[in-house]
Amino acid sequence: MIRHLPLAVILLLTALCFSAGWIESLRGIDSNDADLSLRFLSPSTAYWLGTDELGRDVFLRLLYGGQVSLGVALLAALAAGTIGTMIGMTAGYSGGRTDALLMRLTDLLIALPALPLLIILAALDLEKLGITAEAAHAKYASLYKIAALIALLSWTTLARLARARTMVLRQSDFVRAARALGVSHPRILMRHILPNILSTISVAVTLAVGHIILMESVLSFLGLGIQPPLPSWGNMLTHAEDHIWDNTRLMVYPGMLIFTAVLCFNFMGDHLQDKLDPRNLERK
Amino acid sequence: MTAEALLYRMAQALVTLLVLSFLVYTLIGLMPGDPVDLMIAGNPHMTAEDAARLRDLYGLDRPLLARYGTWLASALSGDLGYSRLYGLPVLDVIFPRLLNTLMLMGVALGLTVALAVPLGVFAAVRKGRLTDKMIGVFCLAGISLPAFWLGLLLIALFSVTLGWLPAGAVLDSPDVKTRLLSMVLPVLTLTLAGLAIYIRHLRSAMIDALRADHIRTARAKGCSEPRVIWYHAFRAALPPLVTLFMLDLGTLVGGAMTVETVFAWPGMGKLMFDAVMGNDYNLALCGFLVLAGCVLIANMLADMLYGLLDARITSGGKA
């Protein structure tokens, strides 16, 4: 029973976050409506978790922040999973020079201090990259940017896993049989190898989601990630930090949610990993 | 590790740094504005002609590769340029910060290992029992906790509520006690945040080590249990651990960065952050290269240490 609790919590949290618009209309409060006369209100029936430094409803902002934080994490994890699987499968299947080159690249990226690099990357001017000013300053631009950057730095573990599994499968009888039958390399990769490594990959992606939520929260907390007024759990903590002496409460909620979400994803990932680990089969 | 292999690794690290410097140089060029823009912002009397002349003077209108070539040539001759934010040569800015970061990370790392070794080994020995499960839950919580939030919570508890400890670093205070007290919270945060990963690595390495045949032999010949665990198994568990720890170093630097920002600790992390925020691109570039260089050196050390710890690698099959 307890094993399914994390999944239930995640589903519940996601459902709650994505019904934010509905809850907002039901309660008749606009979550972006700043009213300085309503700053730092304590929790009440009107404002369930009180109000923040601009008099906005904290509960609704947490829900909208959850949409962004969870959305970025899922988007980036899926992207990282796709990049990692493709690079890992290519390296593992072709071997030789391609393998050596791709793995050197992976090793380099793993060894680099990721956060300083992310900070530099996050400060890049999108307009200098040839993106129109309009798109660069759109409301959701920072969301896609952060998801892309994090995906770009998080595929390495997945690539290593995919490579290791592909190298084993490449030698297996069914792959050799397929090749003897004249099946093309891309088709062998997609139809014969990919389905067999998908379980391993999905576990790693689950664990990556937790990790990515943390990365996004750090970047947004530092002011380089999701840009206000778009809320995320990370950037809500930036403002809460300024008020830690007088309104400690504001700092607790977003952190609790980050912690809960990451904990659930890590728990699910660990659990799946244990189930897939052949060394754990001997005692069952 | 032979001298030849060592030289090869060093050459490899140098090439890596060179490639990195070019990549980051290019990236920095993609940040908003250029140095002349910042001068214009600081001096309202400057005309467009002045700006064009300055761009010409500093070579900012030249192609990227040419600019990088000039930068590299002067960097190799030891001139890394000035920091715009501090008005000092970048190395003079970076060096004291690097020492501060190394001090913070060193103390935290020492404490982490001192706590992680007994806990990790204990969990591995009692695998599957209640103590192991409790340590497991602690670790799961530990890796799920955002380090900066943990720092904020500790500030809320020890500085705001209890008023026992300062919330920020006061490293320039003449009073030793104040300086030491201001170190407590950052060190505690880093230790608690890093502990879980280390315990997990240690536990799984120890479990693998305890499964090996030579452990059964040691037990069969009547070795005492502590000797089996600490001498036979722990030694066998060390080599993979060293690699894992060193590979994590990049992550660790990142962790230190966020904690530095929360506690206003004057280290590399805070410096990088301030440099990027203050458009001090030269400082950001050099800071990143110094950090990357440190991590690469640590990886090299790990390889050498691995050789020392695992006789099968050093002897090269001669044994």
C-alpha cells in the first residue's frame, strides 16, 4: 500500500496544480492581483494560506507555481531522456570511434560543475541567438529556456545507461538474427533494442524528474530561472528569503512542496530500480 | 599510474580546458550587451561615435575567432584582464574567494565523510533490518531536500527563532569566535545536504564488497567480524567510492554555490553569481575556468588514488 503512496501524491499534486484556474474562478480571487493593503495576511477562510509581500494569494500562487515547476521538470526529463537514449544507443551500437567520441563528450559534461555552467547559460541573451524579441520576452519564454538548458546538461547519466544496455543487447542472438535477416540498423535500434532498454530508461527518467525539479528551483531561486510574474516554487522562495525575519511562514510552503514532489519521484525511481535489479531477485 | 599515463592525463586535461575556454568565451559573447554598452550606461556624455571608436579600440568589432585568439594569447602570458565589478585583476579577485570556498567545502566534506562512513557501513552490515531502513529513509529525504531551502530553514530556526547563530558569513570580523560561529550554519547545511549521497554510495559499495568470496574466506578462517568489515570489506569498497566521490565533485561545487548565496559566503559560487548578475563577463569566464580546472585536477587525483588503492590497476597485470 505504502509503495503506491508516492504515485498517488504526485497525481494528486499535479491534478491540484492544474485545476488552479478552476479554483481561482470558484473563489473569485485573481492570483496576479497585487494589493499592497493586503500584504502578509495570516491564513484565513478568504486566503487559505495567507498573502505574500504583494498581497497576492499564496495558495493559488503555489498551485500556479506547481504547474510551472512540474511542467518544466517533466518537459526537461523527457527531452533529456530522448537525447540520452539516442546518444547512448548510437554509441553503444556503433562502437569504435563514434562510441569513443560520444563517451568522451559525456564524460566531459559529467565532470563539469553543472550549476556554474547553468548560471552562465541562463544569463544568455536569447535575442543574440537569433530568436525574435517578441518570442524572447513572451510570458513563457523563461520556462522553455530553462527546460531546454536543464535537458542539455542532464542527458549524460541516461546516455551511459542506454549505452551499457545497448552494448549487451547488440551481442544477443535475436539482434544477430535480425541482422542476418537483413534488417536495417535504424530498424534494429528502434524495433529490437529500444523496447528492451525502455524499462531501464524509464526508471532513470523518473529519478531525473526529481533531480530536475531541484535544479529548476535552485536556478529560479537565484533569479536566473523562471522569471516573475510567472511563479515557480523556486522563485517564490527568492522573495520569501527577503522576509525570513518577519514572515518565515512564506518560506516554508514552496520548500515543502519541492521537497514532497522530489521525494515522491525519488521514491518511485528507487522502488522501480530495486524491482529491476537482477541482484535483488535471488531473495524473492 | 605510470609517469607516461600521468602526462597523458595532464595533456588531456589541458586540451579540455582549452576547448572549454573557447566554448565559454563564445557563450559570454552571447550575454546581453558588451563592455562598451556598459560604459555608455555609466557615462551619459558618450556619443555614438565615441562608442564606435571604443569598439574599434578594444577590437570588439572583430570576428569572434580573432578576439578569442587575442584573449588566449594574453591569458597564456599570464594576463587574464580586469574585473569590471571590483576594478582588480581577475586572479586577485578569484584567489581569496577560491580559498574561502575550499575552506567551506573542506570542513563540510571532512564532517560529511566522518559521519557517512560509520552510518553507511552500519547500514550495509545490517542490510534489510530496521536500522538500515531508517538510514534509508533519512537518505531518501536527504537527496530530495533542496540545499538552499535547508539553509533557509536552519536560518529560520537558529537565527530568527532562537537567535543563537548569525544568519550570514562575517569572515572579516576581527573576533575569531564570531567568524567561527558564522561558519556553523553553512557547514551544517552543506554537510546535511551531502551526507545522504555519500551514505548511499558507501552502503551499496559495502554491500557489494561483503558479497565477495574473500569475505567468506576471511570469515571461514575465523577472522573477527570487525576485522572482516573494516579491514577486508571496507578496503575493497574504497576504490569505487573514490571515483564516485570525485565524479560528484562538480555537483558538490554547485551545492556549495547555492549555500554560499544563501549565507552570503564570499566564495566562488557567490562570485560567479555576482559576476553574471553584474555583467562582469571576464570575471565569470575566468571564474568558471578556475572551477572547471579544479574539478579536472580532482578527477585526475582520483584516478591516481584509484591506482594506489587498487593493486590490480597499478601492477598492470604483472602480479
